[in-house]
Amino acid sequence: MAKRVTILDVAAEAGVSRQTVTRAMNDMAEISEGTRRKVLDAADRLGYRPSRFARNLVTRQKTHAMGLLVASFRNPYFTDIAADMLSEASARGWQLMVAASEGGEREALALLSTQVDVVAGHFSLSHADLLEATRGLPVVCLEWSSDLPGVHTVEVDIESGIIEAVEALRLRGARRFGMVDSGYSVRTRGAYEPSSKRQWFERAVGDQLTGVVVGEETISGGGRAFAELLRMHPETDAVLMFNDLMALGAVQSAHAVGVDVPGRVRIVGIDGLALGEAVDPPLTTISLDRHGLASNTLDIVERIEQADFARIDPIHRTVRSKMLWRASA
């Protein structure tokens, strides 16, 4: 596991005091050019990035900035999260810089880490790689768990929402359950890895499972996978889609082949997008508490700030999901 490089590491590498490192990194007086160069060279060798918060203390600037890394701007779920984070950050006096990992997660983190005090987001890197990419910065992982020092988490309890959805669908007459899972791991790792959502769903439905089909996380991808699921398992009368974007495609696909929703098959998405109201019938979904995600993230960020961005014990928060019943189920 990569070790976080601190200002003390730079001081030891350069053979100077911590105060000298501070002066060199902030281009302050009372230090020779030779010493400044020695410190900067040591920092470069170790890959040290000075805390923007620490620089603010030296220069007496009052602006604090949080970086937010989302998986994609193509999925409205992530743009909605960014909007909620922006609103919450603004209300608390924080600037927000947003980047997407579509062009390269390491590259996006390298850019953010030079301009912010803390990074939050949805990460796909391993824990060790994440620590290396965000060297020197506190991290808040969204919808992820971790016990690493300096890494804090805000998880979303989707499992309870899936259990609630399955129980309610049974009460509405559903008996044969299918699912369309994400094929993200196929694209990124070359092999399919069942999502946590699939594992929770399969446990909830038990022997009433008809089958699972994998699709792309797009409207068209969801539509194709839904049609394949019904072709392979025509007895299916309730389908959970990996996310709302794919579920919108499922509703469209059902229309195209004359399948009555919810009469013939009930469709449920996951996310709680307002866009779900734009289809006919409107999409039933397991709604994730994005406002709670944003407010808990900023709560953690402010706790980190109050500790002067020092390494503190990991903070963990959890927000719940809830059913948003519309006409598709």
C-alpha cells in the first residue's frame, strides 16, 4: 500500500526543518535559493503535493475548495449529484471543482489535487492506487467502504431499498423476478463481475429468480438487455434494472414490442431520477438520497477542516434509500 507523503517526510529527505519546507513551498523569504531548490527537489522525488489548506494558512487566504470526481457526465445521476454538492458546498462557503473520470481517473485526480483541499467522489481505483493518486489530500469516498487512514466514506444503503422493493412487488402479485445488471466490469476489466445490486437482489428473491442479463449503462443498452431478458425468460413478471437510465430503455423497449407495463411486467429502476417521470408509464425507482449524500459529505469535509486537515480516524456515514412508487410497477 502506498504511504502518504507528508511535509515531515520532505523535511527529512531534504535534511531541513518543517518550517523551512513551508517557506520553500510557499516561496517565502528568509531562505536561500540553494535550500529552496533542495526542498523542491526532495518534494518532487517523493511525489509530495502540499496541502492547499496549509498554503492558505501561510498566505492567510480564506477560500477552501473541494474536488468532486464523478464517473460520467453522461449519466444524469452524476450530474444531479454534482448539482446537489454544488448547492451544499456553496451554502457552507466552499468552492467546488468537478471532474469526470471518463478521460482517465488518475489524470483527473492529478488535476484536482493541485487545486483543492480535499477530494470526494466515485472512484474505481484500488485503495492503494487511490492513495497514491491523491497523495497528501484527504479523501471522501461516495457509495464505497474503506477503513484506510485518511479515507472517509459516505455509503448509500441500497440493499434495504432492494429488499423493500421485492417485498412490495410480491404483495402486488409478482412471482418471477429478473434483473438487468451493469456490464461496466466487462468494459474495464474484460470479464463480468456481478454488481453488489445483483447479489442483494438474488438474495432477496431467492428461488423466484428467473435470470439476469448484463447490459450497457445507457438507455439503449438497458432496452436491449431488457428485451433479451424477456426473450430468454418470458415468464418474468418483475424486473429490476441496474439504474434508472437503463430502466428508461426498458420501458421504451416494452412499448416497442407491445409488452404491457405494469400489466404484463413490472419495471423498477435504481437512482430516483426526476427524468423517470418523463416516460409512460412513469418509472418506479429505488430513490437514493442525494441531498443526504451531499450534506453528509460536507459534514465530513468540515470535520477534516476543523482538524486542520491532519490525518484523523476514518469517518463513516450512511444514507438510506427509499421507494418512489410511480406507475411502472
